[in-house]
Amino acid sequence: MTARRLFPALLLFALFAALPAGQCQHATLADGLKAAVLRADEARLYTTTTGQFDALADLLADDCLYTHSNGQAQTKKEFLAALASGAFRYDSLRYEQPPQVRLFGGETAVVTGTMRVEAESKAGGKASLHLVVTSIYVAQRGQWRLASYHSCAAPK
């Protein structure tokens, strides 16, 4: 069995091992994978708002494409450099309701939801945004990594 096919099973084993006795019978592989994706997404939001850019780099796929709500697309390197330089800063990234997670083949997940974003630019401009977001995660080297992100203004 290849490592690629073994990843979901290993992840499920780790998740079941952490569950209290009696709860394993109700969990499914999909539930475990979705929970792991949500933890990766939460870690991404946390490291982004707390300035832990080395940790954030580990949560992004090498070929990650990050598309902001203004249409500007940045590679992983460009996005991290902009954050590290202070060109802009995210003060708050929070979902309005728990996001939806859809799995595709056990190695790709799409996270969607609406989010409130508080950000500030180096020039002092502040933004308070209401966004619809889509994040695509892929299983790479034993963890979920953000491969693509896109946001746009939420309908009024």
C-alpha cells in the first residue's frame, strides 16, 4: 500500500486513539478527515493573525495560490513576504458559522463559509470585510496543507 493511500487510515487511527471509549463506533473516516481539515484551517487562521509566519509556511502547500477579495493573487512566497514585511496585517479572521467541509477522494478537501475579516495595511488603512471564502486543502507529507484560497465580498 502506498503512503498516499495509507494517509487516511493512519489519520483515522490517530483520531480514534484520541477519542474517549465508546465514541469510536459513531465516528467515520470522513468525520475524522473533516475534523483534521478543520484543525488545519483553524491553525492557519491562528498563525496568520498572530504573526507566526514560520508555522504558517508549514500549513501552506509549496504551490499555494492565495487570491484576496480584491482579486490580487499571490504565491506562497509572495503572501508570506507581504505578511512578514507588514504590508498588511490580519487582526481577526473568524467564520460567522462553522464552515462546510467537503472531501474528494480522501486527499483533497474544500472548506467554504462566510467570514468576518479585520485587517490593516502598513499605510494605516483599516478594512472590515464580510467575505465568502473557499479554501482547498490537500494531504501532503502527512498533514493537510492549503493549496488554494479565494475570497470575494459576501452578498449584502
